[in-house]
Amino acid sequence: MHTFPYHYDKFPETKITGYDSQAFSGYSSITAELKRRIGDRKRAVVVLDFYPGVDEKEVLRGLSGLHYQQSFPADLCIYDTDTYESMIQDNLTDDRVFGALTTKKLSDFFIREKVMKLRSIIDRIESGIILVYGVGASLITFGDLFIYCDLARWEIQKRYKKGMPNYNGRNSEDPQLAKFKRGYFVDWRLADRHKKKLFDRFDYVLDTNEADHPKMITGEAFVHALKVLVHQPFRLVPYFDPGVWGGQWMKEVCGLDRSKPNFAWSFDGVPEENSLYIRFGKIRVEIPAIDAVFYQPRTLLGERVHARFGDEFPIRFDLLDTMGGGNLSLQVHPLTEYIQQTFGMHYTQDESYYILDCAENEETYVYLGLKDNIDSRKMIRELKQASSGELAFDAEKYVNKIPVKKHDHILIPAGTIHCSGKNTMVLEISATPYIFTFKLWDWGRVGLDGLPRPIHIEHGEQVICWDRTTKWVSDNLVNRVRELSSEPGIREEQTGLHEREFIETRRHTFTKPVPHFSNGSVCVFNLVEGEEAEIISPDDRFEPFPVHYAETFIVPASVDKYIIRPISRSQGQQLMTIKAYVR
């Protein structure tokens, strides 16, 4: 561990100027603003479109001060739960973890005749405030005032744990894993396709992440904030989760609750999952980070990255903490053709482990690739026997156990068996399709829910690259570091990734300011050594942006040149960043 104090910021925010008057906090203030907009109209249709998971009862209760005369839920126009579930069954499959991404639209589940009938009913109402609300409400009408009620995915997952069912579901009692699967493969896909067409139609955006403490901004303030964000460095709001193999490192470095048994994951660079804090004066609004990707994909990602990935953020950074914990599960990720044909995903989870830290007086290692001359059929047979409890799988009989130290970089193209060992702190740099992990052996453990953790040998055996054996692994995947340039105070190295992976990584070791360029791609960084640094614009296009040890930050492709320099107590000390971008 380091000797310097840790300043990890768990609540990073982007400040927006000039729009303070267009932000509102609390239902009374929000209601007053909506009344002001309605004014003295004899008749007004107010539409509240929800992201799945928004607490309908809370919002209706909170806005009761509007004194609406009639209200109509969007659910009046959708298929009943049984019909809906039959329509999505092919996407859910019988697997505990994996489904197939739906290609449907939210409108496919609205019955046209019922929509037309409800529109007619609303049109005939001659006076008063009429409320239309629910998931997909704007498919019925945009009304006179359109409010989109949003929610971050991490908050949705916490609500699943507390018993909330999926959209149009009766599955309150289902395990968290089943709800997440339905959300990932169906609910969120439908909602995202619907939402991203509406950004320029929003009159207001309502942040419902904090129960009974909503914040609201105008649609104008919302789109302005997204435009500002993609022209400067920014951070996402991290979240942390325990796990059966979790460790103790993040408690100290990230300032987490020491009373918790462990923390396994930190998600600090996953726009699909993380949120953004946007500050308007005294009011901090939380929005899903993916909104920035949806609204400004070309500016954020870069032209060639957008051409390849569309409005998906392709790079993912997260932390895996096994310091004082246990091994991760032995696993493998699907090859591209397998993930395309089986799950409907167009690219796969290639990844790498950057060893951010490790125990000094303990054995530290990763499992990576296969040993020479193993019997593949025997290995699969023993994995299946282990999964049924007949034996304990002897991983070291088949898989290379490779010693690692701090700042090693281990490359893991899809199809390579791998897992991080205990007493390591891993910065995982990967492509974004992150749930497609085929666990082969989990050391006989059960999950935090007390249930056996899912094992996917049937999937795994179809994607294992059996030719990735000891010498190949050593030659191609372990510390493929190449010095690119060196001058007093700055050294640049290429550390990966493998040629099968689309991500390029560069490590800069420096004591003085380092110039950077976008290379036409969004760049994701982590400060892997040093107390504090600062990103500045050579032509003052954005305010200086401070970052601290172990923090992940994003620099949009639109920021074509910038400088990272030591500041404060880090001046004169050696710092290191790892930078990832799309080749």
C-alpha cells in the first residue's frame, strides 16, 4: 500500500453554469414549476414517461399538488403480463444468467387499438389537468407538457434486491439474478431505444434516484449539460459491491464502509451502468451516464469509433479487489462468433488485468491459459464432475499459474481461460459486454445469497481456445510491454492489448507534464501511481480537471489535445497513468 493519503472522490460531479434557475429540488418546488408552465390554461395534458423501475406511486403522490382531474396509466394500452412474458420468452431462455438481447421496440407491446381509444378519450376532456403516466406514456401522447422520469441502472438493481419486480412482471419474489437478466436483455433495451429518440422533446427531466427527494431540470438544461460534458474530461459516479472473493483494499483507498465484510468490485468506468452527477448551483442532479453516449455519440466516441460501435461505449474499466480475499472464478469469455450467434451481441468481452497493487509478502498470481499436452476431454469431464459436487477441480493440473507483481499487464483475449488470484488488486480493462462470463469452476463456493454460483461449462467448452498453452501465453499475453519513447521526466510504453483485441493501452510514467492526443477515439484513463494529477487544456477549452490515485476518468474524442501533469504534493514525484482507446 502507498504511504500518501488517499483522496479518492466517490461523488465526482460536473458543474454547469448559466442554468441554475432551470433546476428544482423536492416535489413542492417541482410542482410549483409545473403549475407555472401550465399557467391559466383551461386544459393541459401532462405526460410523465418513466424508465422501468421509477416508483410510480411516489411520483403520483409527490405531484398530487397539481390537482389533476383525471389520470391515465400507460399500462391501459399494453399487453397483459402473461401475453407480454410469452412475447419475450425467447429472449429470457431457461439459463439462470444468459438470455438473448431483444430486438423489439417498446411500441411493439402497445396495442394500437387501445392507444387510439385512449387518445380519443383524452381529446374529449375539455378542461382541467389530465395526467398520462408510466413506461412509454409518450407513445400515447406528448401532451402539452412532457416530463421524462429517469433512473440509473445501479439504483434499479438495488430496488430489485428490495423486491421490485421487472417491468410488466409479477416476479417480486424472484432472485436478484433473474431480475437482472430480464432487465439486461429486455427491459433496459426496450427503454433505451425508446428514450434516446426523445431527448429533444423533453420539457423536463426528473431525477428519481433518491426516494422522496427528486430533482428536476428543464429539457434545455439537460441537453446543454450533455453537450458541455462531451467537450471536457469527466468522471462517472462509482459504485461498489461485495462478493464471495472480495477483499479489503478498496475500503482504505476509496474510503468505504469498514464494517462491511468486503468489497469485490468497483464500477468506475462503465457508462452503461454508472451515472453522472451534474451540478446546477445548489442542486445536484443524477442522470444515467449512457444518456451522454446516446445523445452525443460522435462527439464523445469519435467518428471511427461511432462508425464501428454505434451509440455504445466500447471500453470498460473496473476494479477487482482480492486483497485479503480469494481467487476469482475460473472463467472464459465467448469468441465473437459465439456471442453473435448465441446472444445477439455484436462484439465480445476481450479484456486485460492491469495489476494495480498486490500483497508484498504473499504469493500473488493469475491463472492464464492451459498447460501443454493436457487432455481436453478429461478436463471438461472433471469440470462437470466438480460442478455436480463429485470432486474438487484441480485447476493447477490444467491451467498455468503465473506469478504477478505490481504494474504487470496480463492480456486476456476472448477464449482464454483465466482468473485473478487472491491478494491482488486488478484494474480490469475490457470491452463492454461484461456479463458474458462463462464460469468453469468456482472453488466450491456459494454466492452471497447462499445459492451455488452459476457454472457454464456447456458454453465454456465451446469457446475455449485449446491451443493457448504455456509458451504461447508467455510469448503473447504476459507483459507485452514495448517502450515507445523516453525523455527526461516522461516515458511512454505500449502495454497491450493483444492483436485480437480492439483496445490499445499506453502507460505513461512521468514527473513533468505529458502531452496527450485523442487519436480519434474516446480515451479512458486511470491514475495507477501517484497521489494527484491534473488534466489541462493547452488552449483553455475546459477548466483544469483534478484526478486522484485509482480514479478512472474519461476524455472525449472531441478533446483532441490535452496535458496531464503532477500537481500539489505530487510535484517532483513519479506518477503513472494507463490509457485505453480504440485502435
